[in-house]
Amino acid sequence: MFITRLTSGIILVALALIFICTGGDVLLAAMLILSLIGMFEIYRIFKIEKSLPGILGYLSCITYYMDLRFKFCQDVMVIFLAFLIILLAVFVFGYPKYHTHQVMAAFFGVFYVGVMLSFLYQTRMLEGGQYIVWLIFLCSWGCDTCAYCVGVLFGKHKMSPLLSPKKSVEGAIGGVAGTMLLTAIYCVAISAAFKIDNIVILPLVIISGIGALISMIGDLAASAIKRNFDIKDYGKLIPGHGGVLDRFDSMIITAPIIFFLAYYFYI
């Protein structure tokens, strides 16, 4: 199991390097595919993955990503408003074929997975995005690793005993502190290549600390959904890791946080 998980992890890192470094349409297409798979995983929980509400959700997500590329809507809310109206029409005129929670899940899936994951692409397209985007990975995967190590060594106080008994307050603190340290090391390492002044490293470290803290909420939220529906993993796409939502659960919420913090307080 460890070898399988390690091998999958190495492949994921390699793919991340390829897609992030390439950026542009290649990254956009990769995020769209990941979003559609993640939506399928969450729709499957509500048994709408192959139904009309689910199909409308996929089409809405594709339209949103096409708008990111071609900018044919002055206000992206038009896409989501149209989707919601059509979704409600299907609910009303198809009643009682679909339950309320299924219709709500169809809309939730587009925003929770499709829109929030898209911020990885949007962060990469920012000025300085070629190095800022890696903060998303440091805040999610880096925080998770640091929190695990510190928790195993020093964890005593449970952070969320009912939801995730193995996570500790000490681990959470270690995760945030570790992420900030990793970010500082990362920024120093790339400062010459990207001409980053030492004075602007501190804002990036603070942004990473906030992102790391938020990433744990994303991780626990995804776990809460699984516990509500008594499932172990969202899928089996990634051997040893589960589905897209199992591996990218913290990144889903971290990506938009890093984007907006960098956009308003750094760039």
C-alpha cells in the first residue's frame, strides 16, 4: 500500500510540474478534466451523476471554463443564474422525480469543485503567477505533511475528535508553522530566478500561513461529507489516494484563498 501511494504521489507531482509550468490552455484543460471528474464523484453520492441535473452541472462547468478562456460573458454570474433557473425548471416540471437535496447538490458541485478548482489556473495566470501558484501546493500538501509529522510526535489535544480523531491541535499548529517555513525556504530558493526582493518574501509567507489554516477546513469539510454518507473514499482514480476529491480536498478551498490574497495584498 505504501509503495502504491508513494508511486502515485510521485506521478501526481510530476504531472503538477508539467501542467503548472506549461500553464495556459494546457493547465486550463487539465483543471476542467479534474473538475468534471470531481463533480462526478460528488454527484455519485447523491445519485445524480448520470441524471439530467448532473448533466446540466457538467455543461455549466464546461461553459464556465470556456468563459475563462474566451471571456464571452461580461459577468460570470449570468452562467450560474442561467444554470440555476434551468435546474429549478427541471426540478419543477419533473417533480417528484428529483429530490430537493439532489437539485441543491447539482448546483453545489459546480461551485464547490469546478469554480474553486479553477482558481489554480487563475492564480497561475496572475502577474508572478508562475511562482505564486506553488503556494497552493505548499498550503495543501505541505501543510498536510507537516501537520501529520508534528501530530505523530507531539499531538495530544484532539482538534475535531468526532470528525477526525487523529488530527490534533499541535499538528495543526505544526502544519501552519511548517508551511510558512517551507514557503520562506522556497522564496529564498527562487528569489534570484524570479528577481524577488527579500522585502516581499514576508507577505508570501503570511499568505501561506493563512492558506494553510484554511486548507485544514477544506480537508475536514470533505471528510465530513464522506462521514455523512458513510463512504471511505470519493473514488479510486488515484491508487493509494482515492478519488480527485480525496487528493485535492484541501486544495479546493486553498486555491481561491491564495488567489484573492495574492491579488489584493501582494500584486
